[in-house]
Amino acid sequence: RNTFGDYNPGGKLPITFPRNVGQLPLFYSYKPSGRGYGYVENDGSPMYPFGYGLSYTTFATDNISFNVVKDSIEISLSIKNTGDMLGSEVIQIYFTGTNGDVVLPCLELKAYKRVYLNAGEEANVTINVPNEAFSYLDKEMNMGMHDADYVVSVATSSVDVLEKFELKVRNKEIIKG
């Protein structure tokens, strides 16, 4: 019943849509394999990436920062509805892990938060990502926070990145940079 824009839906895609069959399999959390993801005259980018969504309004973000606290990382930002109607945006937190005991996914969704704002309204948002989000199974199949390097991306979809931060896990402790 939303044929005239009376309501602003705020859905985000839970899958990735490829441009053509030559890209299959295509998903956002693949592991590095050395294989190219392009196909003939295609650069390998999806038609619609994981986490993509449309809105009848627009949003602007600012003041993105992060802190390491006792049992989590805390990501803060301000977001403003710059459009003309009520809407929602989903702030998504992705991890890229390297130099771990095992091969980690190139991109992995770890947290998200939906923010509803009236036209012109601004809000400060904080997302806490628990230390357990840095856990994975090592070679001996032990689950835990093993040493690895991470890039934490704050985004509105798997390809629309607003900010990136670098972290390291050493001896079960999160270290900035």
C-alpha cells in the first residue's frame, strides 16, 4: 500500500545479487582464494551488495570514532536525516581479519544498529561490539580470541564504507592500531 510514498520502508538486503551467472558463487563473506571475481567484461562487483537498501530520504554521518573498552569496542557516530520524511538507516559493522592462525573471511558482518529519524532530526549513536566478535576456531578447533589483525569498517552496506579502523588481538587483548 505504499505506491505514493506515504510510508518509507527501510529494508536492507540479506544476500548479494550478482550481475550475471559467471560471478557465481558470489557472497559478501568469502575467504581470500587468489581467484579473480571478475568475468570477461565485468569487474566482479555485484548488482546489489549485501546490506544494500533504498530510502525516500537521505542520511549524513559525521564524527565517527571508536574506543576499546573493557569487554568490547565502542563505535560512536552522529547521523542526521537530511531528507524530507521519516526514515531509518542501518549502521553496519564489518570485520576483515588477516594474519590469524587460520584464513579469515575478507569481510564479515559483526554488528548493526537501525536508527529511526524524523526529517531534519540528528542523533548520536553508539554501537558496542563485544570481544567475542573477535573469536574464531583456530587450527586445533579451539574457539577464542586468537592473535590476528583486523580492519573494522563502519558502513551502510558491505561496499558503502563510511570509516575504517585498525585493531590487533594479541594475547586475548584488543589493541588499537
